[in-house]
Amino acid sequence: MPPGLPDLPVLDALPAVLTALAEHGSAILVAPPGAGKTTLAPLVLRREPWLADQRIVMLEPRRLATRAAAQRMASLLGERVGDTVGYQTRDERHIGPDTRIEVVTEGVLPRRLQHDPTLEGYGLVIFDEVHERNLPTDVGLALLLDARATLRPDLRVLAMSATPDTK
């Protein structure tokens, strides 16, 4: 695991997640609140060879969570939001040319997929707090799975949840 990151419980689960994503293209990560899913998983995953120069987009259920996740990850890297880690909500966009991890609210992904069904330039989509299901998340997941099946079989998907009931 990359040096300088806090030693949180999710680090023990990430090798299995990395293997599943590399071999199958999708994975589910279940860990309790505070385990580091939201902040550490994207930071570790961005260094995977199968991502190369592609970006990660991570969906959060609320604007506050979107901003907080981006700020925390940028802080762990010693950077400003908009450098390696950025975020986008309906009303705000803090994403720069070097951004590799984009944290977005749930409504952003369906709009992106409608404009660019291949999600060109992206290698991984993370659905955080996937147990908090709602219409934008379900539509985004349906559009994404359709794109994977027909246009981008190389696009990987990670669902993360704090509850073990991930049906």
C-alpha cells in the first residue's frame, strides 16, 4: 500500500478488491463506517496498472459528502482540491487538468453517460454508500452496466457499502 496513508482497516481488504477488479472487472467492498473506504480505496486504486492514465469517478449520495471526501483525499496527498483529487456537484466544479479522482454527486454520472456513453478517459466507477439507493444512483448504475456490456467491457465498477445487506 502507498506510504503516508493512514493505517485503517480497509487496507486489509483492498488486496482482494484489487484482484477482483483486475480479474472480473467488478467488486463489492463492505466495511464498517470509519474503515477508510471512501478516502483510501480511490487513493490506492489510482496506482493500479490497469488504470494507466485513466481517471476514477466516485459517486457520493450528498453534496456535503462529495466535498468532504475530495477535501480529505487531497489533504492526505498534501495537495489542494482540483489537483489529483477534485469534485463536482450540480452547482460546483473543482476539477483540474491533472485530476485523476473525481468525486461527484449521484446526478452527475447519468448526465455524463448520456453525453458520453463510453466514459472515455475513465477506467473505474465507484459507487460509494451504495446501500443508500435512490433513482439517480440506480439510473447511473443501469446506464453504466449497459455501457460495460456493449461499449466498454474494460470499464471497472466498485460498489462500496457500510452495511452487509448489499442486495
